[in-house]
Amino acid sequence: MNISKKIAEWKAKYGSVFIVSIEENSIYYRTLTAWEIQSIIDLTAQNKASLDIEEATCLFGVLAPSPLPTFSRPGSVSSLSEEIWNKSTLPADIMAKTIQDSREWSESSVDQNYNLIIASVMCKLMPSLDLAHLLELPTTKLVRLGAIVEKITGEHFLEGELLSNKQGAQKSQGPDQVTNEMADKTADLLANALKTQRIKSNK
């Protein structure tokens, strides 16, 4: 297994990837999803044995090695389970910092990542679209879907030309509609991100 390639793939799919060493084994894991956390909570409510709950937590969160190694020392599974659980359910003070860090990350990311912006714009124009799914698509497919959205909605946004002034005035009537200010800001972000992407591709 090319671990560097796998870590890159995991990060693209799950976000943060963590590593912990237990009994000389390098364990790679991710945080749990909301439904996985709920499954653990449900198991606890059903008075399942703590070992069952700990093993379930590990099976959900561990990315590699697979299957899990057979640990020989008591407490190893508990330590791994606690490590995954603590990363997945942050206390209030750490959550506040994580939110702030994520907001700062989003500020820098949307300036450079064209795909993030057009996926978000597409979801704004067509709320039935799934943003998480769009973000998994490669650029070429995302742009083609964007062209379809342009055709359906009549709003051109792929090159930063989102909404004309006349359309913007019409669109600003409802609370869920795109205002002139939002359109201008989005257009600027798209143009800048597209310019950055073109510069990188020409290097």
C-alpha cells in the first residue's frame, strides 16, 4: 500500500486523517459521521458491553490497517476507541476554535478553489442539488453540470458573470434569492479562482 497516496485519497473523502501508534502499530483513522456517532449512542442506551461499543467505534473510524490488528495488551482497544471518540465529539471550547479555524480555512480556500465556488453557486441556484456530492466530482464533470444549470436557470456564472444588474434587481425580491451584493461578490470570487486555476495549469 502506498500510504502517501492513500492518505491523500482519505483526506479528499473524509477531511482530516489522524494517526496513532498502538502496540507498535500505526493506526490511521478518521472522525465519525453523525450517524456513526448516533449508532454508538444507541448501543450505549441499549446497555451493550463497553467492549462491544469500543470495537464498533474502532471499526467505524479506523482506515488502516484493515482488518484491525489483534492487540495483545489490555486497554489497547479502549485507548484507540477513546482517541477516535474524542476527535469526533469535540468539547465546547475546542469546537469554538475548530469553527474559527474552519472559517479562516474557507476564506483562503474559496479564493483559490474554483470547484468549491461553482458547486456552491449551483446549489444556491438549484437548492435540490447536493453540495457534498458535487464536491466529489472532477472539474470537467462539475463544469458540464454547471453548464446544464446555466441552461436551465438562465444564469451565467461559470466565468464569474453571475447575474446582470437587471436580473439582480429582480432576484433580490425574496429572502432566499441572490442579491446584487451576493452576485457581485460571487462573480469576483469565481473570476479570481478561475484565474488562479488557469495560472496553475499553465505552469
